[in-house]
Amino acid sequence: MNAKTAKIIGKFAILKGIPEKQIKREWSSLSQNDKDKKRQEILKELVKS
């Protein structure tokens, strides 16, 4: 995970009220293809708010 992704995950965690550590654990268990999909979903959520 690079710094940009970590920032995005941090903002998403605050928005959703979920612990950042939990999201990072889930992130590390994803395949590269799944990470790309999840990143796009997170970015869409952040843009909406």
C-alpha cells in the first residue's frame, strides 16, 4: 500500500466510522484485481460526500 492509498483509506474510515486498522486488514487480504475495484468504490464514496 502506498501513501496515497493510505490517505484514501484513512478518509474513508472517518467517513464510515470504521476503524482504519480494520479496513487496512481487509485491504491486505485482497488480490490486486480486488484492490483496484475496492479503490474505485472508495473513491466514488468519497466524491459523493
